[in-house]
Amino acid sequence: MPACNTTSLLLALLTFVPLGIARPAQGRADEAVASAIDAVTVYRDQAQVIRRFDVPASPELQRIRVTGLPAQLVEGTAYAESEANTTVRSVRVYTTTQVSPESQQKLRQLRAELGELEDELEAAEQMLAVIEQDLLTVEKLVRFSAEKAQQNLDRATLDSKTVTELADFTMQRRRLLAAELHEAQGQVQQLQEDIVENQSRQQKISAQQQTRAFEAMVEVNSPEGGWVRLAYRVNQVSWTPRYTLRGQSGDDDSRTFELQLAAVVSQASGEDWQDVALTLSTAQPDIQSAGPMLTPLRVGTAATAGGTAAVSPSPAETLAGLSGRDGQEVPGWQDQAVWQRDIGLNAEAGRRQLDELSRDLNAQREVAADAGADITDATYRVPGRIDLDSRAGGQTVAISNDTLNGELAYVVTPLLSSFAYRQAELTNTLGRNLIAGEAGIYLDDKFVGTTTLPPTAAGGRLLVGFGADRQLRTRRELLSRDSSIHGGNQRQELKVRLVVSNYHDHPVSVRLLDRVPVSNQDAAISVALSAEADDQLSDDGLYRRMQYPTGILRWDLDVPAERFGSKAFDFEYRFTLEYDRQQQIVGDQMIESIRNDYRFENSSGGGMGGMGGGIF
């Protein structure tokens, strides 16, 4: 080969290897990085955690290993995002094992104890060696003394006293050293056993106390360097709202109320959150965004068997019948859970509509199954940064402190209680919806009880009980019931007295409640309130719309001061019932009706214009 060609080839090789232009990129070796938790969003039963780490500048593909991910990580939820000059190629999460912090503490203690035992063993073995050397020295002295004694005996110059003293000394020294040797050997053996036991305990803890953990491998291209955020969801995390509502009593009806909102966070994800930006949300990460689809209600007619109408299958039976075919019917792009949800909702609604067509009911009031859900998905960002360790039990985080305007009324219901109950009627002027939550109620800085605040829309009305006032007492008396026959009907006229005793030294405005029966069968029973009592009923619009048609009576009255005993405040009213004289009044569906009405009144809270939360 010519020299010029050889030189050219060498130069080419020297140029090619450092640049690596024609060689496929192999990437940098796996590199573990320190990542810090930057932000957390806590949902009702999970949390999304965001870790951030920096990626060094490199022209090669980098494989970054993120360690220390918690055991409660929800598989399949991890993803990564980066700034513009950094590209995330892939994210892979895999399981590892780790020792719990408690076990790590135990292992550290055992290792410290092992070090002390080994030091003690080394000292004991050294002492044992010294004792053994002393015994050898004594044996040499015995042999030397015996040789000298024999020589003196041969020369007839033996000193018996000296020989005796020397023998006594050597025997005493032997006994002492033998005892020390036995003790030292026992100490060494015990220390060796303690070391073996310590090592066995360490192995047992390491083997049994290991827990599953996760690591993530993130492949990135970052020629100029940059940051990457790794997000994932974890279980064993939740939060619940906790309210504190404070009010003041007084003669004025209008007043202000202080509403404090806090969150009780349960955090047992297995990782501590230090100096994080915390957000609390009522949203559900996996909730379906599409609303239900209404399908046609197709009906027919069928002959009744023995006078009994055919019974439609329940929604559960409908879904059970479809379960075997869903896999064939659901399109590949459709969510099977949504498919079953919509079929179930339409089946339940169809059952209710068939009841409307067949049952002997004059009126029905029902709400959909999801009526009890919060009005909105709320999000609260906790100011500043916060620490939340992973541990058992709840941790309280303050969210907001607001003022609401409202009135404090007294509700008197003789049918249900002997006492008047204070009720605050508040207006949500916060500019945001209120989610439902437990509340501690304070009046005049005294704890009066707990309640559940219903979800309330911005601008809506919120009714909250403030406990019983035992200085306002009440009872109900049936004064008379007169029966008569009118044509083919029986008419009953009842006179009722509602008694209110006011032990206060000032007048009190009360909402006096009672009820008259309403008919379950169209026109089967006619109920009429006397004109005088009807004229005195409350003119509150919400009451007139929602409660008056159901037989609930409300009178807004002023009870003078110190009206009790013989001077108790009396309110009397009359009403009549008229029905076929061959029939009698029964309440065979009373419990079911009470249950349905109670659910209707309370399903949607205090923020839907009269559908619950107390409407008086």
C-alpha cells in the first residue's frame, strides 16, 4: 500500500472516532437523578404528584432514572412534560423493593449494636489471649522451678521453704488464671452468639419488611439542558372539607356569619411532601365527561293476570340481562362503563314513568339518582407552600375565612319537637359555589352542635340549623273533630291548637309549622283549610311553590315576651276532610312516601332554589 494512502486512512480514522457522525447514537448510561416533589393535587380519593428534576445538556439520548417513587403509585398514570428545548421520548415505570422507614430505623439500630458487639468481642479475644499467655508463663515457671529444685536436691542444698512457697504461688496463680480463662471464654462465646443473633435479625427484617416501590426510566433529548416534570397518581390519599360557622344572637334579624373552610387531608401514600404547592379538588380524575343519552320509552299493552298488572323488570334485572351481550353490542371505540350507565339510567327512569302511568297517584316528586352530587367540582389552591408527611390520621389545612350575610329565624314544629330550633338563612355572596361538608356550629362563641352544609350555588340560599332554643317551647292539641254525612260522603272538621311558650324577656319571630294530609289517590280525599287560616299562611315564594301544595303549613308569627303558662301564645286553625263514606283513611304507603319526600327535599342541598337544605 502506498504511504500516502496509509497516511490518509489513519487521518480518516482519527477524525471519525471522536466525532461519531456515522455511528448510531448509543445514548448515555442510566443516570439516577435527585427529584423533588414540586406540586400535589389532592382529589377525593387519590392525588396527582408532580416531581421536577433537571437534565444536563448533552447531544446524546439520556436515560434518567427517577428513584424513590411510592408503593401507592397507580400504575399506568405516569407521564412527563418538559420545557421547549427538551424532548421526552418515553417514560417507563417498573417495580422495585425497598425497606420501610421504620425497618430502616431498626436496621440502623441493629447495625450500631453489631458494631459495639464486634468491638467488645475483639477486646474479649485479646483478653483471652493475654490470659492464655499468662498460663504459658506460669507453666514455664513451674518447669524452671522443678529443674532448679532437682539440681539443689542433687547437690544436697535444697531449700524446702523456698520450694514450698514457689509451689504455693504457682498453684494459686494457676487457679486464678484458670477462672479468668473460663470467664473470658464464656464472654467470647456469648458475644459470638449475640453477633449471630444480631445478623439473623437484620436478615429477617431485610427479607420480611421489604415493600414494593417504583422507579421510572425517562428517556430525553436535551442538547441545551432543561427541566422535566414527572407526574403520577397515588392511592391512600383523600381529603374532606370541614367548615366552622359562627354566628351571634341578638334582637336584630339581619346579621353576619363567619364561615371558615379547612381541609382534613389523609396522606398515606408512602412519600413525604415537603415544601409543595398544594391544590385540593373535588373532581374525580377518571370521571366520564359525557352526559347520559335519553332513549325512547317504548311501551305496549298486556292482559293482566288475576287483576294484577304485569311487572316491569328492575334496572338491575335489565343490566343483568344485558351483561352477557355487552361485549358484542358495545362498539370498539365506546366505553363499556358509559354504555351500561346509560342503559341503567334509562331503565330506572322508564320504571318511574311506567309508575306514573299505572299507579294511583295524584302527584309524584322524584329526582334523578345523581341529585345528591355537589353542584360543581371545586378547586382550592392553598396559599404558599406546605409540608404533609405520609402518616396515619388526618392533617388539617386552612383554606379560607369568609363572611356571609343572613338572618337567624326560629322554627317551631310541634308535631316533631317540644322546642324551637334556630335556623340561619344565609345568602352565598362569595362569588363561588360551596361544596357539601361537615360543619361545627358556634353561637355566641359557644359550640351548639354539628351539621352537614349542603352544596350551595353562588348567590343561592343556605339554611343552617343553630341548635334548639329551650326557652321557646311548643305543643300541639286536637281540640275537636266533628263528623257528618253529606250525600254519599263523610265530612270531618278538625280544630287544632298550636301552643308556643316564650320564656324570653323579648318578643320572638317564629315560623310555625304544621301539616294537613294530602291524598295519594286523585280526588279520593278532599282537604280544605279554613279561609282564615289560609289567609294567614306565609307568603314566602319558595314555600308557596314547593311546600304548600304538599300540605305543609307555615305561619310567620311574632310571639310576645314572657308568654308561658296560662298566658302561653295560642294559634288555632281548622280544616276539613271529605271522602266516600264507604271508605276509611289509611296510610298504607306512608313510610315509602315519607322516604321519597325526604330524599326529594334533601338530595340537592341548599343551592338549587328550594330542592333541599331546608326550604322554610
